[in-house]
Amino acid sequence: MTRSIIDHAEQAAEGARMRQFLEIDRRGGMHPAVDALVRRPAERSEAKVREFLRIDREEARRDE
């Protein structure tokens, strides 16, 4: 059986297209929404900190 027109062994064209797309995308920089999330201070509620410390103490007791 012979290959059809759409069957290609090489994918060089797709790689070049992907490189061009990534180059254009990287030139745009970070999206403003992502930038805002990165700059937002990490909020730690008191309950989360308390739970973390409880787990940490239990692990410390097991290690003794």
C-alpha cells in the first residue's frame, strides 16, 4: 500500500511552526492576570498554620 498525500514521515514543518509560535508568544511577556497572581502575597489563614504545626509535631514525635 502506498502512502497518501497527507502521510509524511518528516515533521520539520510542524517544528518550525511551533518555534515561530513560541517566539511570538514569549515576546508578549507574562499575561497581566498571571503577573497579578504571582505578585499577590500568600495568604495563610490561622487554621491552616495550626493544622500544619499539628502535623509537623506528630511527625517529629514519630522520628524520636
